[in-house]
Amino acid sequence: MTKTTHQQIDRLLTIMARLRDPQNGCDWDRVQTFATIAPYTIEEAYEVVDAIEHDDMAALRNELGDLLLQVVFHARMAEELGHFAFADIAAAISAKLETRHPHIFGDDRSGDAQAERWEAIKAAERAAGGATSAIDGVAVALPALMRAEKLQKRAARVGFDWPNPAGAAEKLIEEMGELATASATEKLEEAGDLLFAAVNLVRLNGISPEDALRAGNAKFERRFRAMETLATDDGQEFSTLSLDDQEAYWQAVKRNEK
């Protein structure tokens, strides 16, 4: 780490301490808590991803700064309460990285089965922390689609998984039928089962469900906007068209893409 990097980190920590100063700090910053800042932390993480997807390096630099601010903010609040400070966070992640890379920092230089070793080390860490289930530690606050995939992967590591995508496909069809016949009070649960089964099928095809749905969202958005443009070019108001006419534009957009 260069001296300049040290200086900039110290500057950021000093600014946050000033903002949280009980007497002379910022009125907004002083009253924040872990709970009130948490939504901003999630939002900033998504904005980092958005900058990456747009291949915008200037935006990525700024968004990473905003995300770093979240870490500094939480660290400052924890330090004020006597729990830990920013240096403790850096020390903890440094130690974790060294432990999880024995082929780099330890005696194991083979580099073989790195993914399996990584998961085994993480499992041992969870067990040392009191975990009793293979699915302990999957964060509840994760987006539901990502959490479903993580739960399924954890279950798969102890053998609870479909042997191939065919079984998952049959389960998906079964869940579609159960949703169709569910009562009003059962629909929420059955809809959840259907989505969970869909995640399983996509995962077993070697595709990230989150990536797949993001791609699907992007495709729908692109095609929908194109439909509106075609309708406008034809002198039509898209929202006033019949469903059959809207479908005709949809098919036209698909043909144009091909």
C-alpha cells in the first residue's frame, strides 16, 4: 500500500469521525444507526454492479467510493459503541483471505480442487461459529432469487439434489399444476414452490438464476421499447391497441432481432 493510499484512508476515517461528532457533527449523520444505514449499503452495492454492467469506469470509481463510505460509516458507529473499528475489519478480512488460500499463504502449493477446498474451509469456519445445519449462515437479507440458489447449493453439498436437470424439470411442471389448483390461501406458498423449482432447474443447467433473470429482464425491456417505437412510427398509440395488435408488434420485433 502506498503512502498516498494510507493518507486517503486516514482522511476518509477522519471525515467520518467529524461528521459523527456529537457536538459539531452533521445533524443527519449523527442520528444514523446500523439499521438506518443498511438500506443505503445495499443500494450502493447494486449501483456498483450497474456501473460494471455499463462498463463505465468513472462511475465504477465513484460507486466504489460510495460503497467504501458505507463500510466506514458502519465501522465508525461500531467504534463509538466500543465493538470494533475500521482497522479490525481490515484485519479480519485479511486473516480470512490468508486462511482460505492455503495454496498461496500456507504450505499447500498444489492449487488443486481450489473451489472444493474453499467451501470446506468456509464450512469449518461456520461450524466453529456454532453452525449446526448445512444451510446455516445463508443471509436472510439476500435477494430471494440469490438466496434460493445458495440454499440449494448448500443442500447439494450434502447430497440433497436432483441427479440431473430432468428431475428438476418434472418438479417444475408439478409445481405449475399445484399453483393452478391452489386455493386463495394456498397460492402464495405454491407460487413460492414454483419459483424455487425454477431456480433449481436453471441452476442444474449450469446457469446462475440471477444472471438468467437479469438477461431476461433486459431482453423484455429492449423488445418492449422497440414495440412502442414501431407503434409510434406507424402513428399508433401502443397503449390503445388490442392485445392481438400488440402481439403482432412483439412478433415483428422478434423477427427484426433475428
